[in-house]
Amino acid sequence: MLGNDVIDLRETKLLLVTGKGGVGKSVVTAAFALRAAQAGRRVLVCEMDEQPAMAALFGSRAEVAFEPKRIHERIDACNVRGMAAMQAFLYRFVPSRRATDLLLKNRVARVFFESAPGVMESVMLDRVATHIESGAYDLVVVDMPATGHAYTLLRLPASMAAMVSVGQLAAHMKALATVLGDRRRSSLVLVTLPEELPVQETLEFEAKVRAGVDTPVSTIVINGLRTMTVPDDEPAWVADLAPGPRERWREALALARHWSHEDQRGLAKLEAEAKAGLVTIPWIFRRDDDFSLVGAVTEALARWTVY
Amino acid sequence: MASVSELLFSSRLVVCVGTGGVGKTTTSAALALRAARHGRRVLVLTIDPARRLANAMGLASLGNTPQAVDLGAGASGSLHAMMLDAKQTFDDLIRRTAGSEAGAILGNRIYQLMSERLTGTQEYMALERLFDLYQAGTWDLVVLDTPPSTNALDFFDAPRRTAQMFDESVMRWFLPEVRTADSSLWQRVFNPGAVVLKLLAVVGGDAFIAELSQFFEAMRIVRASFQERGHRVQEILRARDTHYVLVASPDARRVDEAMGLHDRLREMGKSVSACVLNRAHTEFFTEDLALMPESLDPETALLRELYARVVCLAERERAGVARLQQVARHASVVVVPAFTAPVVALAQLDRLGEALSQ
């Protein structure tokens, strides 16, 4: 339901953000982080991409890698993917650092760790859990991969538990499953556009998560809502324009009408069928750079969130 | 520089690459349809099409086998479409290559986990299926829609990673009888396999190791076939009549991603022949605002605001197109205007195909 949905993040320690590709997932992630930082909280954004984008969104030149780096006031960012993450992971489990280093220097061993399914995913989740437990941050925001891979990640603690029943990894995955299942401390946010396909996929993903994962989708952020008032009839002067501009004006009107119509329909479908809370972010037409966009989205988000 | 039309005639394989949410699947279908309309026998292999796209092609649902699309009377070419089922493809491959061991592999928990849930399997299997279909000789052109992925290029790495996964030197760690054959001094002093096993036992427990060993033992039988096919897929991906089409939109962030993909493809020795920028709103100009009447009534103000917003969008998108053109100097860049009507029938795919070939 829309209207009475306020995202209460006062006790949230872990905010997982995902969505179909191209819906503005990273920008919304950045906006959640900025909103929390503005409220005085110490925030860490974890990225899981080979090409991290968070620093650029904040207009920072920091090279974001495995160790958290400051990208904005009270906001650090880190990338939990890659061999450095693998090394830190193995350090946690193997008593001898020297053996681990030797192992990772071995070409064949590296190949195995890179290519064995599920290994890098375990490493990434483990790192996120480490940051939550460290106490260095009040809130950890994770810019998850797009929905398909995000589901695999969310399932991982359960999958691993089925496959590995004893050992340190099993214990760790269980602990992680507990954090993910704690609805007070963890939130899963799904970002979507109000267009037909993303809305359909969002509803399907929400149902899939509800059936297969302990962490339900708490909030659906409807990003880029292009609602505008468009007159039903074409203004008389448009017909008098030269052919070029006339076509462009007509197209602009048709486009605006189409946008409004499509977005209202998408919104109505989500209101009718989604179980999670809904919040809307208007389409930001004017933006000078990435950070001005993040700022505008943060402002729009502010009315929906309590920190 | 070849136009998109020329590509559709000269290629045996067109690979559509791009990040999610830019209309890659629809573009793949439109390109395939366009080639079929010009007399070629075409197959479009998609990963996860929206049901509506399947419906647009007149198919109630897509499956793991090619299905004929009805092109209407008098069509000289043909179009087939299919959707990849990674699990099904993997199981079929095991059944075909593993003989009497197939049952044991299909029953192994690690195999099940790997084939169903874990990242990367879809990529391996798309290429596996591509190999069969490409070799079949039934089609003049295969259009491959690559899986949406954070890192869209994981895809091209899949054969290498598959081959590595079943690399003999890795497998031998888990296979006792091969392990004892190692007798060099180096192997006795530092056997990476022993270290890995010990480590995995600490991390995962002994039962995990047992299952993993069983998995590798079973997979050894199919390994040769995997590696052989992996190499041949790489050859197909490098072939002269294989072309890469980069699909994006003129939105600044999508252009950044596209530029990154373009450069990384080049580093991999795969040059992009064409870039498609979908859903463009580039044809609106500030000057048009001066043409509206000087009036202060609220409706005119509203319209002015509305058009000004669209111009904002258009200016940003034109800048995006220009940036991509700079980077992709050797590719033809096609800007496809946003259609307000969704693709619900073949006619709309035809229209998109026309826009793509201009």
C-alpha cells in the first residue's frame, strides 16, 4: 500500500538493495547511504561489482577497493569482490597466513577459487557480515547484483547449509542466515521503474523471495515516476507551427501522455499486488552531474524514511 | 564500417552484448526477424525473454528447443526462437557424454547445486547450446542474446572458466589414485592439492570433501568433452563472420557502461561492429520553446515546463550519443527513437528492425 509506508531505519544495521538492471539501483543505494549519513550515522556502502561506481556517484575520486575508503562525509565504500576479498576470507579460516599466501600465489589454486561456483559469493557475503559485526559502522548498505544474481546470493547461506553441515564455514553461514532473517535489523529493498516489464519482474521477484528466502522484501522503491499533467487536447497554436517543430511538439505531448499513463498503470499494479511497502521517487529531469542526481533522489527519499 | 543491414547478411553469428534493462532481448529478436525477412534462415537464442516478447513472435511460450515463428505467407526466409534452459542443457550434456555414469553425476548434490542455482552456470550452458546449434548447419545466422549480468563479459570468460574448473591439475587434488602418482620433489614438499584439501576440510568439513571428490571423479568423464567444446566455442566467438552488437541506451550511466564494455571487448580481441542506442529521446530542442505563444496562462506554463523537461532529457542523451561515437569510432552507431507503443506483435518488431537498419 502506498501512502502510509515509512521506511523505519532506526534499528536497521543492514540494508540490501537490488533490482533489475537499469532501474537506478546504484543511485538509490547511494541515496539511502546519503540520507543516513545526513542523519549522523556512520555508513558503509559495499559494492559487488568488478567496476565499482559508488565513488563516482558521490563525485569522489577515491579508488574504491577491498578496504573501505571515505567517499563522502560519514560514508565509506568498499568492494567486496576479488582476490583481496578471497585472501581476507581464507585468513579467517586458515591458521597460517603463510600457507594462505602460498596457496593464493599458486596459479592452479587461484584458478580453482575463481572458477568453483559459489566460492566468490561466499567470500562476498562473509565480508559484508564482517563489516556488520565490526561495529565500525551504524549502517551497512549493500549494492547487490541485479535480481537474478541477488537471489543466488540471498539463497547462499541456505544452499551452503544444505551442502556443508559442519566446519567453520557452516557456522559462519548460519550466523549470516540469522542476520539476514532478522527483520528488525535487516531490510531488503527492491528498486524498480514504474514501467510494465520492471513492475512485472519486481512482483515475480518479490514472490520468489517470499517463497525461497528468509529475508522478505521490506520496501519497493518505485524510481523515476514520470507523472505530469498533460492537456487532453492539443493546444491550438501547435497546428500553426512549421512541420519540424510541430512534429516535435506533438511527439513531446504524446511522450508525456504515454509516460503518465504507463507509470500510473505500473503504480496501480504494484499497489494492488505487492506485499512490501511502496515508496516513489519522481523522475529527476534536471541534473548537472551524478551527485546532483543522488542529492535529488535523497531529498525525495527523505519524506519516506525515518532515521 | 559495415551497416547493421550488411552485418545481418554477412554474419553467421551475431552476439548482442549489453547490461540489463536496455532492450537487448527485443533488439536481438528484431535483428533476427530483419535477417529472416531478407531470406536468411535465422535462429534467435535468448536467455530470459519476457513472455510478451514470446507472444509478439506468436509463440505461447519458448522452450529449450527451437520453435518456428510464423512469418506470414510468402516469406522466403525463416525464423526460429528458443529460450535457454540452463539446467536442462546441462543435464542433457551429462546424459550424452557420461554414459553409464550419468545417473551418478545427476544425483550428486554438488552437481545439482551447480547446475541449478549457482552463478555462471547459465553462461556456460548458453555457450554449450550455442555450439550445438551453430554446428547443426540448419541456420544461416544465429543471433545470440547474452545473459544480463553485472559483468556482462563473464559470459565470454565462461568457456575458459569451465575448462579451468575441470583442469586436470585441479581435479587431481580430489582424485586419490592420480594424486599418488605425483612424486616430484616439489610435489612432495609443497603439494597445493594437499593444502587445498586441508583448507576445504577446515572450512567445509569432511563430508563436503567426500562429495566434492565424488563430483570431480564423476565429472572427469565429461571433462574432455567440456574442454574440447570450450575451445571450439572460443573459435566460433573469434571467427571472422561473428559480429558483436553492443546494445545500450543514450542515458549517461548506460553509455558509461557501454563504453566500458566496448573497451573490454576490444581487449579480448572482439571488436564491436555496431552499437545500438535504444529508447532515445534525442530529437527535442530548446529553440522549439521560443515558438510557443507568449502567454501567462497556467496551461501554457505547464506545457512550457513539460517541453523543457523533455529538452533536458534530449540534451543529456545527445551528449551520451556523442561520447559513445567518440569511443566506438570503428562501429556504426544506430540511435533508435523510443516507441511509445510496446512490442506486442511481429509488426512492431519489424518496425524496430527497420529503425535498426537505417
